Amino acid sequence: MTPLLFYLFIIATNRFFSSVHSFSAVRICSKAIGLTGRQRSICSSRPDAMIAIIEGEELAKEECRYQFRNHRWNCARFPPGVELFPKNYTDNKTHRNFSKSHRATREVAAVYGMRSSAVAFSIAKHCSQGHIPNCSCDRKRRADDWSWSGCSPNLRYSLGLTKIFVDSKERPGSNREKVMNIHNNAVGRKIMRKSMETKCKCHGTSGSCAKKTCWKSLPTFRQVGKKVYKHYKKARPVSTSNGRMRLRRSEIQRNKVLRKHLIYLSKSPSYCEADEREGFEGTRRRRCSLKGPASCRRLCCERGFTLQVFNQTEKCHCKFQWCCKLVCQTCYNTVKERLCN
């Protein structure tokens, strides 16, 4: 749990001291590094929603690491300047420069799409659980052949707040990186919206379905993450004409193909060697296998690998004796581990 999340959690769960905690939230949010003015305002006025937003970014990091676990770039951390909430969120001395220093690559596009969908997912989940005031269930849906019931996640609220908070991270101006990031944020929200599941229950005598009640349900975020990863595989490069370094948002909106795809501007590096400025760790000392998507041939960049062999002990062949005594043998296993040179 990040320090910011911890303090906001304390504030949000003790609302009977509303005036005191409102002042505390303002103080905490005013010290948070990297937030824009609009983000600070949301942080101060809606600590309950901020908890969901922070958890959403952590969820995005976890899912990103899972989806890219077999890639040279394994999403060990977000590129510099991308995080909404850096760990040293109040430390001006150790805080890194938040200017966008990374390339606008396909991987960065995936990070923006993943993070946007995760924040929307987290807010919708917190709304459904009643953790965010003024964000009730979505009961406005209607259909001719069934009625809506239950507590459908309030997507209108969650998608709207995600757009306001995440998009405001982008600096003012019309540079092409900003256009790319805002577009990929929108694609992430769209993936989240289209991932919603409709669940129904039949009512009627003898198993008939004379009447049906339905509700919208959140998928698992693993399902959403898989879809973001598929969009990453199909991401489209966008080149600028006449060598100009600008990309207009209207050009993307008019292009029906680009509108539904993640986009990127720069070719990805090999990711073989670590690059602190770009925010990736390289593949040296990465575990690899002889075959499969995480093969040494793929991950080690023609540097070869080192085979380490060691013995591992574990309890095995366990049996209960009499009533309550568990007796186990000790087994010795030879473990082979391959690490990229």
C-alpha cells in the first residue's frame, strides 16, 4: 500500500470527523508530487474515489507484468513520468523529473490502455460495493423482453471520472505524445466498457422463462487485461507527414481504423540492455526456458545463458498416523535454472 493510499484510506473510513479529515485530505493531496491542479482537487474532495483510482493503477501494474511476463520488456515498472502516483509522492529531493522522457512506443501505448481500463474497473467495483458516495448502482437500463434488476456497475460515473483524472495528467498543448496518450486512454476505457457482461435470471413456472431479470456484471480484470494485450499486438504505428512533429486529434477521430486501435509513434528498442532513462531493466539475469514464449533464444538476445543446478528439499509422501500426527518424508529434487548472460 502506497503512503498516499494509506492516508486516504484512514480519512475515507472515518467520515464522522468530516471537517478534520477534509482538511487532512487537502494537506496530503497538496504534497503529492506529479498531480495536476485538477487531480489535486479530486484528491482533496473525493478521497473515497482516490482510493479506487490508486488501486486501479496498482492493478494495472500487476496485470501488465502478467501479460508481458514472457517478453523482453516485462513491464517490471512503468516508464518514467507515466505513473500517476510515484512511491516517493512527497519527497521533492528524491523525486525524479516527471517530464516525458520515454519513447512513444507500442509498449507505452499498452501501459496507457491498461492503466485507463484498470482505473475505470476499480472505480466501478468500488461504486458497486457502496464505497464511493454519490455513485449508486446503474438502474437506468431498460429492455422490452426483460427487466433490469440487481446492482449494475455505474459505468457512466466510473468512465467519466477516469477520463477526467487520467487525461488531465497530460501537459497542456497539442504535441503528438499528448494526442497519442489521450487516444490510448480512450481505447482503454472502451475496452473496459465492452468487457461488461450481461447476466440474466429466468422466472416462471415449470422452468419457463416467462420473465427475465438481467443486470450488468464486471468481468475479472484478467479478462480485460487479455483484451488490452490483444490490442497491443494489433497496435498501429502513426507517422507524421513532411517530417512534422505533430499529430492532430481530429485526424485520428476521422480514421475509423485508428479510432479503435492503440497507436504508437516510435519504434520499440530491443530491450536487451537496461536503460534507466527509458525505464526498462534489460534481460540480463532473466530466467528463461529451453522452449516456449520465454525461451532463452528469445529473451537472451544472442548472449547465451548460464545453467545453474542446485538441490531442493521438500516434504513429500505425507501420511496421517493414528488420529492427528502428520508424518512426511524428505524428498530431494534437482532443479535447473537458466539465466540470461
